[in-house]
Amino acid sequence: MGFFPTIFVATLVAGSAQASSSTSSPSPLFGRWSVDTSRMDMPPEARPKSVILGFNDAGNGKVGMVVDIAFADGKKVHTVGTNPTDGRSVPVVGSPEADAAAMEHPQPNVLVLGLSMGGVPASTRVYAVAPDGKTMTEVVSFYANDGKPAMRMHYFTRLSSP
């Protein structure tokens, strides 16, 4: 599974971070983030022009996620969603890559998102905000076309706070 389908799926399931219940501070994941496309492991001509993620507190233990992608061919995608982050599997509607997702927020600066299609794992994503709150990494674990596990890393820079 490539970058574009998996990032698009993540936007459809709209999982994200929730603030720790033991603190009144918002999660450091909340805000808007831009991927550094120059560091993507793909040919420059295939890279998206931009990928912007936004995480926000949607209340009641749910978090909103907004993703805007401008692809190299000029196509643009805007996806918005809200999901709980308690580890329960929830349906994903309208995606060719996933029909279910589960999310956990084990630490204030970490979000884990698992995706599946037809009961088969599709990918797992781990978002982690650096201690300075200015950068975030996304580790994507998936099965390559040959059936072997693979991983890739995306690097984000904070655009704004909540």
C-alpha cells in the first residue's frame, strides 16, 4: 500500500489524539501539521505537493482530524472526520483501502491508528510529537505487495496550535 492510499484512509477514519484525562492541557498533537515532502521515500515527481493534517478535540472523548492533500497531478483531497480514541474498532465508510479502524492515545504526544479491510490488517500508523512540540513523525507499518512487512516514516512540521 502506497503513501497516498494510506494517508487518505487515515483521513477517512479521522482518528487522532485526545488530551490526557489527568491534565487540562491540550494534547501536543492538536493543531495543524505539514509533511516534509522532500523527505518522502518516492521519486520527486510522484510526491504530493502538500499534505496538511489537523487534529482537534471534538469533545466527549473524540478527536477530529482534517486532511488536505494536493497531489502531484493537481488533484486535491479534503477529508474530515471524528472518532473515539479508546481502541474500539469503528467502521470506515467510502474508502477502497479500509473498512474499519481502531485508535489509542497511550501518551499525550502519541497516537496509534490501526486500519483493516475485510478483516485483514491494512496498516498501522504511529504519530509522535517531539518534546519541543514543533515536529511530529508518522511511522507507517504495512504489508508490501510481496506480502512482507514494511515500514516508512513521514516527517511533519507544526503549522499552528489549537
